[in-house]
Amino acid sequence: MALFDQNVTITPAQPRRQRSRGMTAGIIALAVALVVLLVITFLPTSYVIQRPGPVYNTLGTAASADGTETPLISIEGAETYPTEGALDLLTVQVVGNRERTPSWFELAVAWFDPSRAVLPIDSVFPKDQTTEQRNEESAAMMVDSQHEATAAALSELGYDVGAQLSVYSVIADAAADGVLQEGDIILEADAEPVADVTDLRAIINDGNGAPVELLIERNGQQQSVEITPTQATADNGDTSWVIGVNLTTDYDFPIDVTIQLNNVGGPSAGMMFALGIIDTLTPGELNGGQNVAGTGTITADGTVGPIGGIRQKLYGAKDAGADWFLAPSSNCDEVVGHVPDGLRVFSVSTLEDSLAVLDAISSDGDLDALPTCTAG
């Protein structure tokens, strides 16, 4: 009897292949890297991310509180005219808050995205300010911005507007708490008339902490009150004396201008509001029917001021299809080197500057003769 089938060939077993030390080290390193990546993904951070937010055409519509689309700017009491193209205002969204900060992975991705910015959380959400206080302050600034924009636009068109500085809200436990009330009209500070926030702020700071006497009007009656300011430090380290109120300037407008824009705060849309109002109240297209975007605060005298997040707004404008961008001259250092391809930026410091740019765009004027942002 044969022990083996003679037709079967038996092949000797191959010795097991040993992993090299380099391969083993690489596998271990990869595993460690994956574990570290997983861990840091969930570790809390102390930063937030700014990115481009929604874009709104001041010549178009916006969703009202009930969700229906209504004109962003509507005017009663004066003749209005059809408009074309866009005068876009830009917003910035913040990713993260003190309850939920972005992960380290999200921060790394944002760091290499030119349309986003990584900021310390304290610069956006101050430690001594609650979310409710921040939202309230932002809403007050938006209301004031709309009033200032309307005053600037109507003044540019020759209308006569009056001004009253009133208390929008009082910050809890601040110097003015229990002294001033919402709706109070501030007429004088230390016997000097005040027409706007700048006047009042200057008088308070000139006092260097001394009590300030305010003449106010409450429920139709005038009375004097005294408040001792406290010192506050801004994000940039500057200190000032404050009384702890959010203020708004009310005007006696001869026509009724309503701006409908929900869930957007801050003062940076002022200039574009003013341009939208002027375009609505004048024949023809202020922008020549083209898509123009811009940003900047504005005061009743037409002064255009700086805003935050301008790099994100540049990308927001480009993504929305704008060809032209109006940037506050005081933001130019942040603009240079960060303009998306295909977007042309002009530097403006007043409402008149903005109107000059729009006139050149609509009339095929000499755009090269207009100021633009250059390195400081």
C-alpha cells in the first residue's frame, strides 16, 4: 500500500515573511496620529471662525418675521422709482460660541481658507458680556444704523431732518441702571447740547470719571439726573468712560422710510442702506443696473466708517455675483492683498464718494481716476 499518491507534488511550506522594523514603526506612527487627530477633534478650543454670511440686495426683498418676502426698503410720502441691478449689503457669520467652540480640525481647515478668519473667542464674545447683552447691543446698533442711513440719504436729497438722542436700553448693573429708562431723550450733558452719540461720548470722556449731569425728557417732562461714569476697556486695549446705555438717534423725517431686515445686527450696513434709499427716491438706476456691493457704517452727515470682517465680505460679494465693491477707506489696509479675482474695489470715506463711484459705473466714466485701496 502506497503512503502517498504518486501523482501529487508536495511543495515545501514557505517561511513566514517578517515585517521590517520600519514598517512596524510606520503602522504605530499612523495609529498614534489617528488617535491624536480623533482626540483633538473633540478638545475645546478658545477660537471662533468668521465666514461670509448672507447677502441682501437693498433694492430687493427680504423675509419678514412671518416668512413672507417684503421690500427691504419701502417708502411712503414721496414718489419712488423703479430700480435695477443690485446694491448689496454683506454680512459675516460666526462659527462657534462659548458653549460650543469649533474643533481644532475645523480651525485648521479655516486657517487655509482665504474667505475665513480664525479669531480669539474673547474678541467676539467678551467674558463680561452675556449673549443676551450682545444681541441687544447688536440690535440697537442696527436700529441706529438704519436711522443714520435714512438721515444721510434724505439730507443728501435736500430734505430737512431733526435729531434727538434717545435711550434704546439700559445695561443691567451699569452706572445708568435705575437712573435712565428706555425712551428717555437726552437733551444736554453738563449744560452742553448733544445731538448724537459722538457729542455725548466726548463730554463724558472729557470729564475723566467725574459725575455728568444730563438734562433729559421723559414722558414729555424735562428733568435733570446725575450719573457717575465707570471705566471700560475695549478689545483693542483702549479705555474710556461709560454710563452703560445703548443709544439711538431719532429724527423727525418728513417721509416714512421703513427698512425690513430680520436677524441681522450691527452698524455695518449703513452706507448701503443710504444708497438704496437714494436710488429708490431718484429716477433711473444709481448703479447703472449693475451689481454693486459694499459695506461701511454711516452717520447723518454722510461720513463712512470702518467695519469688521471685511475680508469675508469681499468673498461674500464675489460669490453673490458683484463686480464692484465699495470699501471704507479706513479698512483699506485689510483689503490690500485679499481681493478675490474679478472684483474691483473702490475706497470711499463719505456718501459723496460712494455716489461718485456709482455715477462713474453707470455712465461709463473714468473709473481709473477714482480712489482705490493701496498698501499703507
